[in-house]
Amino acid sequence: MWQIPGGWHRPSVGGMNLPTYSLAERDRRWDLARELMDAEGVDALVVYGGPVEWAPDVFFTNDRPGAIVVFPRADEPVALVRSPAHIGDHLEASARGDAVWIRPENVLVAKHAHGVAEVLRAHGLGRSAIGVLGLEPCPPFHADPLMPFTLWSSVLQQFPQLTFKPMEAAFVTRTLSQSAEELAVIGHAAAIGEAMAEAMLRAVRPGVTEAAVYAAGMAESLRRGAVASGMSIASGKEFVSCGPPAWSYRPQTPRVIEDGDLVLAETFCSYGMRETRQRVAIAVGGIHPELESAAKAARASYEAGLAVLRPGRTFGEVVAAMRRPLQETGGWYAHPLVHAVNPCGAACGSGAGLGTLPETARYGLLTEQPTIGSDLPLSPGMTFALTPSCAYGRRLAGIGGTVVVGQNVPIELNTITTHLMRST
């Protein structure tokens, strides 16, 4: 076990003393919600639990994702779940003594407009101002609101007198800085991400497939009690892609790794609904000099980001610093150099350099994803994925991991993946 500045600890991977959340953490989050309601002038929150990368319902329930949470300011939150299976999970968790936050009386199989309406009526909120999470886009992953149109239309029809206020931005701003308990969970996830990278390094050699390397990393996360929500992976001597493997969505054979390849991946390791990111780059034998240079430029970009990731600076300043080493060497980047995690909230723009490739002229429309959250001030406890990539033509390399904004200096949670690794 080693200690991180700030008073929290990261347990050894595979140890039994794993970080969990206490009732004090529950109370902190519920108090934060009430402070948010006070600040925004609303009497309750309606929280739509969307996909895993945007599941704010779990922030309040510490339970199975996918609920709609109705949180009256003067009472405890109510979880509206989809099926009796959620009740079964909750019942078993209570029987085992797990950290269950929602009382059984407040768990209802009623994840629909009528359920939302009944809870609002039961708490006398039929003419109140209500804050809603789910009515605004959740960039960079979701450009449109996640709340189903038919569900919300039905709620509006039942409450023509109600005032509903979208509150995603206010919620994200208040939750980006992690508590000590959350940082312990994030540190554990990052340690498992490192173990995934080591397992992938052991698996890489000429003659094995991308699928075998992918399986090694995913199996390691599962073996250690974490859920990797996926992995981006690509390999070869020239490529500009690093997304979900083509064989995961198209019926085709996974690519066989050859001597001289670079294996590039990004792992998404989640423990307790707190995620870390690691960009894994593994050289298989001797790789092209431009790939070596791209990896060095990515490392320089990473170091530039670390130098600026300080309280009082802005996210936009970090982005500008990380772009500079790539621009100075004539490189371009295919993916965000840096983005916030837990929740995302801010992300570096990307994609402009792809247009420098002659082959892209045939595509109907190629636009850059803009930077989101440039003005975000950095505060201690915020977590960021510093995962820069650099490309020269069609030769792409990248490195990086998860970093915490410390009181004075940033805290690196990953070390193995912040350098080019080599298969032996």
C-alpha cells in the first residue's frame, strides 16, 4: 500500500482491504444535492439514469444503474426501477450487509412517467420548480438529451403547472472534485488498469491476434473485481484508428500481430462506478522510427499537461499546453488529448488533423470535435485522463493514464502506461 498526498490510500491490487463507500459518503452526496437544489431554486431533482458513462442515478443510490431517482429536497431520494429484478438485487444486498443507501420503502418498480408523477404528487410537488438531469446533452459522448421524449412528454402533460429546470451543467460542476472515499475507489481502478496493461504486454507477441490481447486485459480486470466497460485497440505498422476493434461489430477475423507492429489500446477500467483511462502502447520488436517519434511527442504532450494541471489554472490552458509539443513537431492527433472523468464534463477537441490525409477527401463531411469546457477552473480532487496521441501521416502512437489534480502538484495514478512499452 502506498499513500497519495491528501490523506487517502491506494490498496495493493488483489488485496482484500478494498475501498468502499460509507454512510458518510452517502450523506455528503445527499447534502450536495440539497445544496444544489437550494442554489438553483428548485424543490426536487428528477434524475434519469442513462448509459454507464452517464449514470447519475448511482451517485445518489449506490445501487444497480438504470433507475429514475426522484429526490425531494425535504426528504430522502426515491428510486424508480424497471423490473422486479432490481428489487431482488436490493434485497440480496441488504441481506449481505452491503452498503445499501435507499430504504426498501423508497424502491418502486415504476420506471415510467406515471411513476414519476405519483412520487411528485405524494410529496406535494405538483406546483413546484423541479430540477432535471436528463434534458440536456451530455458531451462528448451524447450530443442529445438522454431522457426519452415520450416519457418526458407524458410527465409534462400531467403537470402543466410545473416548472422544470435542466441542471446537468450545475450537477457536473459540483461533482467533478472527488471526495477522499471516491479518490480511494479511483486509485484502486487505476491500479487495476495498470494490471490490465501488464497482462496485455505479457500476451503480445507475433502470431497472436488482437482478440487474444484484448481478452488478456479484460480477463485481468474481471479477475480483480472490476468491470472494464470496453477497450479500444488497433495494431499494425500504419493506422490512424484506435476505437472498438472492427471484429467486435463486423463479422471478420481479428488481425494477427506481426513483428514490427505497434499495438495501441485504451482501457476503460471502472470500479464502483468510478472510471479511469489508460492508453497502452506496445512495440513488437523494432518499430518504424516515425512511430518511435510519435510516442516521444505523445510523452512530451503528457508532461506538458502535467505541468499545467494545477489548482487555479483552466482546462483550456491544459489543452493548449498539450497541443504545443505536437504542433512543434508537425504531428496531429486523432483523439482527445485530455478529458475529465467522473463525470466527463470537459474534453479536448479532436479530429482536425485527420483532414490532412488525402484519403479523407472522399468523405461527405469531416468536422473537428470542438473543445468542451475550456473555461473550467481546476480544483483539487478533479480527475483527468491525460491520454495524448500523435500521428505523422498514418503512423499513430499514444500513451497516458489518469491524473488527479492535487493541492499543489498533480497525482499520477498510472506509470506503466505513460511510456511506450516493449514486448520481449
